[in-house]
Amino acid sequence: MSNLGIDWVRIRKERARLVILKALAEQLNGTLESSMLEEILPMFAIREDRIWIHEQMDYLEKREAVTLVSAGTVKVATLTKRGRRHLQRDIAIDGVLRPSEPGE
């Protein structure tokens, strides 16, 4: 069976990173910890362990979309202005799926 040349691993990561940013934006303080993201991502058919989620959070931090603080076995992410600008489609962060146009 052909995979049609589609890089599903990359697409899955890009989608997860967008879901993380959207989940943070929904919070009053723009902050969530990784164990909460473990519960949110499966709603979007992304079932991965905490290590994988931490890797996506680290990716977002390196691109200044979030700030991270380690707290025991979890990481706490806070959405930055840059991350919010991506969600508003003002900028595009490489490796993060673009949000849909409003009304789509």
C-alpha cells in the first residue's frame, strides 16, 4: 500500500503543535501543563506519551511560541505573543500547522 508520498509523522507533529497552541489560548492565563495536554490531544486522534508531548512543547519553545517551566515530571507551557500571532494568522511559525481561516 502506497503512502502517496505524504509525511504523516511531520503532519502529525505540526497538527499537535497547533492543538497545543489553541489549547493554551483557551485558558484564561494562557497556561497548561503537559499532563493536561495528554488528555486534550487524544480528542484530536493524537495519542502519544508525555515524552513525545514534551518534545513538541520544546519545539514550540525554541520558536518562541511558548515559554516552558519544568515542574517535577511535567512541563508548564505559557502562550507567548508570538504563539498568539500564529493563531491569529499574523505570522507563520515553521513546523506548526496554520490555523484555518476564520469561518472555515
